[in-house]
Amino acid sequence: MKQTISILAVGFLALACTPTVKVEAPDKPIEINLNVKIEQHVKVSIEKDVSQAIKKRKDIF
């Protein structure tokens, strides 16, 4: 009798310890903050420098 009760108790404990995984959508929206700074003047100034260098020395290229 004790053996049967102990086997049942172990069985119930094993069933009670099964892991569960829950996937839920978040309450708040997901925020992605991108701090992006685009500077075009760098590219333009390089282009101006290159065009001036080509005008000064045509044998560069």
C-alpha cells in the first residue's frame, strides 16, 4: 500500500513539474531608436576637390 501511494505521489509530482512555454505579444509597441545623421557636404566637398585637382593636373588619371 505504501509503495502504491509513493508511486502515485512521484507520478503526480512528475506531472506537476512539466515545463511550459508561453508566447505572448507585448503590451506596448516595440520601439527602435536609430540615431542616424547623414552628412552630404562631405561627399560634395570631396567631389569639388577631385574636380579641381583634375582641372589643375589632367595627367592624374
